[in-house]
Amino acid sequence: MLVALFAGALTVFAGEELDLARQALRDGLWKIALSHAEAAQSNAQDRASARLVVLEALDALGENKKALERLSAWTDENGEAFRYRKALAFSKLGRRDAARAALAAPFASSDWNLAASRLRARTAVEDGRRDEASAAFRTALSAADALTNAVARTEVALEWARFVAASGDEENTLAILKDERALEAPGAAGDEARLLASELYAAVGRTNDARVLWKRLAASTASKDIRRRAAFRLGFDELTSSATATSGVSRIRALVRENPDDPDAREAAIHLADHLLAAGDAAGAHDEYRRFLEANPASVLDARVIENRGWAQMALGRRAEAIGSFARAAQVATNTETRARCLYKQADALVADARPADAAPIYAQVANLATSRSGVAPLGSRDAAGAFGESGVAPLGSRDAARAFGEGDMPLAKLAELATFAEADALERAGQAEKASARYRAVLAAGGVKRFRAALRLAAQSVSAGRNEDAIALYATVATNAAAGPAERVAAYAGRGRAHYRAYRFRDARADFGKVAELDSSRADEMRFLKALCLYGEGGDADAKAEALDLRNKTDDVALKTDLSLWLAKWCYNHREWRDAQAHYESYAAAHAQDEKGADALTWAARCASACGDDAKAVELTTRAAKAAPKAPFLADVLLVQGEALMELARFAEAVVVFDRVKTVSPSDETARRAAIRRADALYALGADNTARYADALQAYQDLGKTAALTPSERIATAYRVGRLLEKMNRKDEASDQLYAHVVLAWRDARAKGAVFDENACRCFAQAAFRLSENYAAEGNAFAAAAVLKLVVDSGTASAKEAARRLAQFEKKGFVR
């Protein structure tokens, strides 16, 4: 009983079969629709309608052959609807001639006339019959007008426009959309028409018109898909202008985050990152590349993204990461050009990371890869004639390949040359000069665009090795070659001029420097300075100074003006023009107030001040120098100059403090020795007011006497001061012994062995002898007094004449017989 009732509940009456079929058709349930439509055919009243549902369901299922079979079997069905369905099935099976034949007779019904006209147009489109398609679209538009079917009219206009756009005729496409009122039509078809028009406007350069439509669509009630697509295009457009770039970045970033699975999101994310990189926002670009790779794991095999991330890392100074990125990009690259480019940038990153030895073999790999794929002979297959320099490191050249890559793919043949040159550069930086020279010679012999740069590098190596003749010959091959670029010729003349200068060919050097000024007016002042140096080298000191002074007063080049001040300072110092030298040093120091060069110049200015008796100024200048560079390696020398100036000002206590400080700042042996001597001198001077300081001075001098670092002259002077100290401390016998044994006899014995003494040591020797002579005479020991004086007479020093006069007085008085 229950089974019977349940079965009855599932029974569908014949009249309801058609309704169910139509409902299933509307819901996209094609098989269910087909099943109920076939069942509905049993009702003669619904048969024609049911068969049309059958055909529509078969069409949706792609069963066009079955549709034609059914139509052949239904010989009693020949109405316009069935004729249209037959034509549609023929069309979808690619039998367009049969479709056209089925559509040949006119359709009386406006509805079927519209559908048939659209099908005729599509058939013509598929066959590329533009005129026939356009005529069919016009007929379809008229049929839509007759039905007042605005939606159908817009769809026909959009379909026609897309057909014309596919042929590349943007202007006629825009005319169709405008003339057929599709751009102002409501609904989804109107939105699609506006989106198509915006893309066409952009294609023909009518960006403002495109922008208006993108903004309208992005803010409209259109479908989410349309709004998203318009928003993406609007964002891309905003990125093209600096005024709207910030808005574009925000818009695309939000769209990518909101639509991670969208077809446009992937390219938009890369486009955004690339834009940020090009705009100089390396940090922002790097973050976008990172997010993209995290969101798209499969893209770890995308060489483009990984390579560009490497560029961002390079811009951020994250060289170790960039090295890894370029290496991975090279591994996953699917073509030789990309792989070669990424390897090249990996090597560049290694050079930037101070790893040129690791970069060199990668550059070589790029060169080999390029030559093997481009069909050119590898560089180095021929050798350049002549002997070239093989040592010296020239400055790193520009990243030619990187700049070229920014403008498009680098031809492999050219890349081979650039990579070989870069390999040579890396080898040179790594200290492998001989190997670098061989690679430079390979570039030179290959005769490519880098041959002149290679010649310049080889010439620079020759100069560094002291082979000026080789360098001059190489520079000449570039300077006189019309094929060389202006910058290369200028560099060649400048290099040859310096080589001539080093070879003391000052006239030739001046000629080359003049040629540089002629070819590059921006370097005229620099060359004038070098020509002044040539004048100096030729012995024209006064002319060189006058030229340098005039140039310093006239040039606008701040750096050159500073260099001139330093050169003039040294010139004046060497010519003992202390005041002028001091002024020039101070001028140079003012230009380098923030670095150690300025502090060093202040120290030299202080020496000049002391030389002309202005020790107070010397103290001021050295105080400024010590404050400006408290950790300078020459601080000990600054303090030494300051301490000596304080001594000249009789500020001995302060001088002692300064000399004590010298020991704490890593002085050189010479500076340490000089400071220790002057410290002892300062303690000696302090003894005049405090005899207790004599003991300190004596200890200091005795400590000095124990070191082997003293020069012969310093040893005599120190021994003399010890003798004088002993006298002041009333230790007469010790004083006499000191002056006789460690000054007078020590000087004589060392002199006999070939020692050379300065003026001060000779004076100390004579003064010690005179004091001994006076003391011996006072004690009544005339013989000893005369004997000491005879040592001075025989010494040949400036004091010999005075010693002879004193000895003559002894003889006159009868003290000596």
C-alpha cells in the first residue's frame, strides 16, 4: 500500500512534462531537460514545443549531430524555429555552407529574423567575410529595433564591434559602438561595450576618454567582473603618471589582495612590483615580489620575477640575497638570453659584494654561453700584437650590460664581449693582473665596441708597472682613432699626458692636456692645473705658482679649488714662505672641515705658524685639529707640534701633559722618540722654578739614553743635557764625567767612525768642551783645560775658531807650555 502511494507521488502527468523540461532548461540541467522534453512529445498538443526544448538541450550539451539526426527524423517539423535550429547545428559543426543554405529563405517572425540575422553574421565572421558579416549585423540591428529589444540591440552592436576590432580597425569599432548607441546602453552588454571602448581609446592614444570610462565602470553597478577589470585598467593607467602613481599603487595593491585568484591578479602584482622598482622604491618592490612568490608558489620557477627581485635586492644593498636570486633565476630560465643575463647580474652582485675572484669564472661562463649559442668565435682566439702591461688595478668600469638590459635583450654576440671585459675587470680587482691582461688583450683583438676600453685598461696597467712607453703607445691607438668615442679619446689623451709627465716629458704632457681641454671643455680648468704642474716640472716654479693662483681665483670647480689650495700650500712650505703656506693650508682645511684631511692640513698650518714665530696660533690650530680628528692616525704628530709650540711659549707644564698624551695614541717610533726628548726638555725647563723637576728630567734623559732608537745627534744632545742637569743639582764630579765621556769623547769617537752630526749636536759637543775647559781652569788644571779645547780646534766644527781663540789666551797667559 505504501509503495503504491509513493510510486503515485512520483507520477508526472503528460502536461507537466513540458513545464519540467522548460524549468530544467532555465536552470541549466540539460540532461534532465532533454529527458522530460522527449517524454513531453507524447502529447500531440505539446510536441512541437517539446521538440524545440530537445534541440535547445542538445545544443547546450554540444550534441549537434544528434540534433541534425532528430531534425531529419521530424519530417513534419519545418517551421522557422526548426529551420533556425538546423542552421545553428550546421554552423556549430563547421558546416557553414549548409548553415547559410538553411538561412537563405527569409524569416517572417521578427524574433527568428533577429536570431537568424545574428547567426548569418557569425557564420560570415567565421569565414572572414567582413562585408557580408556587417550587412548581417545591420539586419540584426533592424530586427532588434522592430522588436524594441534594447538588450538584443546592444548585444548585436557589441558582437559586431568585437568582429571589427579583431581586424585591428579601432576607429571603425569605436564608430560602431557610438553610432549604435552601445556606449550609453544599460545592462551587462552596455558595460562590456564601454569596457571594450575604453581599451580601444587607450590603444589609439585617447587616454582621457579611456580614463573616463574606467572610472565610470569601476564605480558603477556593473557586474563585479566588469568593475574589477575596469579598476585594474584604471590602476595601470594611474601608474603611468607621477601625479596619480600613489593612487594607482594603492588601487592595484587592494585589487590583488581582494582577488588573489583572479586571472588579472598575477600580472597586476608583477606589474605593480616592476613599477615600484622602476620608480626607485626598491623596498616596496622587494615586498611585492616576496608577497607574489608566497601567494604563487609555482612562480618559484618564474625567472622574470626572481630576476627582478634580485634587482630590488641590489638596489637595497642586500647583495648576498641578490647573488642567490640571480643564481636561481639563471637555473630556471627557459632561454639562453635570460640565463646569460641573470648569470651576468649574479657576477655583478659578487663584484659589488667585494668577491671579484668568485665573479670572474661566472663572467667567463656567460661569455662561453653567449659564443656557443650566437655562432661567433670565442674571444681570445686571436691575440693582440705588442707587449702590454700586466699589473695595476684600474677603477671599475660602468655596468654596460646592465644598462643595455634595461633597454631590451642583449644580443648574445655583444654580451660575449661585455662578459669577457667584465671578467678581466674582476680578475684585475682580485689581484690576478696577468690573467686580467690576457682577457683585456682578447677583447682588444676581437675588435668590438669594448676594444678601446680594453686598450685604456692595458695602458693603465703599463703605467702602474712603470712601463710608460708601452702605455703611451696604447693610449695613442685610442686617442688618434676616429672610431673611438669622444669620452674614450679624452681618457686616452689624459692618460697619455700623465704617462708623459711620469716620463718627465713635460712639453708632450702639456700638449696632451691641452687636447683634453679642447675636446672636453668641462675639464679645461683641471687640465690647466696639470699644465701648471708641467711648468713646475720644467723648473718654472714662479710661473707654475702664478698659474695655480690665477686658476684658483677663477675656477668654479670647488673640488679643484681645494686641490689647488693644497698644492699652493706645499709649494709655499717648500719655499719657506710660511705665512702664505699657512693661509693655503687653512683654506684647504676649511674645505675638509668634516674629515681627517682637514685636521692634517691644520697641523701643517701650525708648523708654518711656529716657523714664523706665531706659536700661540700654532697651539690654536693644533687644538682644532685634535678636536676635529680625535682618532686620526696622525694624532700623535698633532700633539707633538702642539707640545713644541707650548714650549716656545714657555708653557712647559702644559707641554709635559701633551707629550705624555702622545704615548697613548699609537705614535710612530720617530714621533715617540721626539716627544720623549721634548718632554724631558720641558721638565728641565720646569726645574728653574721647581728644582724637584730636575730629578724628573734627569730620569727622563737617562731613560732616553738607554734606548738604541736615538740618532747619534740626539744621543749627544741628550747626554749634554744630562751633564747640565747634574751641574744644576750640584753633582759636579758626575757632571764633568758625563760631559767628558758621553759628550766630548763620544762625539769625537763617533765622528772618527764616520758618524754625521747635525748642527745642534756639534754645538752641544763644543759647549760641553768649553764648560769642561772653564771648570778645569778654575781648578788650576790648565793642561786639561787646553787639552779639551784642542779637541774642538781639531773638530772642524763652527766652534773651532772660538776654541782656538780661547786656547791662544791660555798660551798668552802662560798656562800652557
